[in-house]
Amino acid sequence: MTTRLRATVVAGVVAVVAAVVAVPQALASPERGEGPGSVVSAERVTVPLLPAASATRILYRSLDTEDRPTTVSGIVLTPVLPRPGPARLVGFAAGTQGLADRCAPSRQLQAGTEYEAPAVASLLTAGYTVAVTDYEGLGTPGEHTYVNRAAQAHALLDVLRAAPQAGVGIPADSPAALYGYSQGGGASAAAAELAPEYAPELDLVGAYAGAVPADLRATGRFLDGGPYVALLGYAVSGFDAAYPDLGVPQLLNERGRRVVDELRGQCTQDSVVRYPGLRSEQLSADGRPISAFLDEEPFASRVDEQLIGRRTPEVPVLMAHSVADDIVPFEQGRELARRWCAQGADVEFRPGVAPTHVGGYPEGQARALPFLEARFAGLPTASTCG
């Protein structure tokens, strides 16, 4: 074989290998069904930021806030070198990503832009299989029902149901835990509350819920006019997506409708830098702040439905929240812990001192990893109730 021919053959082999790695690989036979947690499709994908993991992007069945069938996307990540012993599964609920489909965690992990990739990597390093939900309407047709309590809890619990059906070698009876911070903390907390009635077959051992926005009415007032007011706009869009019959767009003036339309095409990093200091009364049809509508029917009862803390988790929950949180007020986390404790839940509430909401993220993560390890090992809890 001549040098030129050898080079041509090698180049061809490299090109074929590169194509196989780069192009999603459809799996032959995911288990299929119709109920929540059933896998619709599964395909192998690459995740540049997590080279030590095998990644499978999935579409799976879930239920929306009104218990109507919907399809949600997500991604299941398994360590290339799993730890010895039985498989252990973590349902990962991401923090605020944005409203555009390109912002979905599964897509951002593939693109190398997911800011929570280091947290996912730490769980993979600990030997967990990590099932990440994209939430309803993020990465799939329709609008994202941002911070909707029931929809995001369903999506998180159903990705745990779906993971063993995705052809990744995880037994259906694997012990599992929940993990989330910020929006993800709300999803994890809501899922821990709903699990006994919605997914009683799951073998949940615990949940980490950091910086939980338990009271959306209070969080909205806190955000209005501040540097992160775009998140309030996300909530307005999410409310409209979950409850189209309420006619949310009619409450907005022309500028308000334009801003919401813009937000629906953006990820978090786009929105935060674009609208700092904007006040919601500048966007409403009658000049009142958005919070005024949240106290009136028919909106008030729908907002009340989002409150986390009216149900009791049956698994131990670690809550972490910085006293200097500048997005989700610290008192929300403390009050949620008090409510759960009063209901007899096993809660470990750990205040942090890291500055800002973003600073509280690694502080909470450092507590979450040993907490989860202890739960999977069946060790005694360290409840701070009472």
C-alpha cells in the first residue's frame, strides 16, 4: 500500500468514526408504553463537557399541570466506569435555563454550554446514573410552563421512571434520589411532596432541594424592578402556557406582549443582561404591577396552587439556602422547612453564608453530595426539625 493510499484509508476511517460519534444513534428497542414515564424514543448522543459519561437523549411521557398527557425530553447519563454494587439513580432538575427550546439542559449539555455540567459531573464521579429532565415545553413543542409546581414535579418523577427503559442498563427497581437548586430546587421539593401519590413505586431514598422558590407570589414581588426581573417575565410566560384560559396576554400592554415574546426566544444569560431594572407596571395594560393581579381572581387561586409546603415528603430532604440570596429570599426556604417539620417530615435545613443566589449554588452542592451518599447507604439522618 502506497503512502498516499494509506493516508487516504486512514482519513476515511477517521471520518467514519467521527461521524458515528457526532451523529445521534437511535437505539433499537426502548421499552414503550403510554403511561407517565414511558419512553417514546431514545438516542445516543455526545456530551463534550462530560467525556466520562455515556449519554442517551430521550423523549418520555408525562402529565401537565392539569394531568393531561404530554411529552417531555431529557437526557440519561451513565458513568463509563460505574462504581461497584447496585445501580443508583439521581433525578436532576436544572435551575432556570430560559424559555427557548435551545435552552433545554439536554441540548445545552450536547452543545457544551450547560452551566450545571460541573454539578452533573460530580454526581457521575460519585457513581450515580443521572437522569436530567428538560421540563414541559423546553426542548419539545409548546411553551415552557416555567416554575409550575405540578408540571415540573411530574417531569422530574417521570424521568426517573423513564431512565430504566432507555436501554442504559439501569434496573427498574434501582434506588433513586432527587437533586435540584433554584428552579430545580422547587422541582425537587415539589416532586418529593408528590411522590407518594404520583409515583409510589419509585424507591426514593432522599431529596436535595436548594434555594427553593416555594412562594411564587413573594418571589415575584422581590424580583420586580431588580437585576433579575427577566425571571418574573419567564413566570408570566409560564403561567400563560399552563393556564391559557386565563387570558394573561390581555393584562399586558403592547410593550409587555413584545417583551414576553422576546423572552420566549431567549436563554437565561440573554434575558438577564437585557432587562435589568425593568418594572412590571411598565408592561401592564392598566399600569399596575404584576403582583396586583396575583392577588385577584381568577389568578390568585392559580398562584396559590403553586405553593410548596402543603404536602408532606415521605423521604428525608436536605434544604440549603444562603442568607444572602438575591433572587429567592432566604425566608422562603426557612418557612418551607418549618412547614414541613410541623407536618412531621424529616428535614435537614442548612443556612449558608455565600453571597448571592449564584454563590449559594456551590455551597449547597458541597452539602448535597455527602447527604445523598448517606441516604443511599441507609445511614441515620441529621434532621434539624425542632
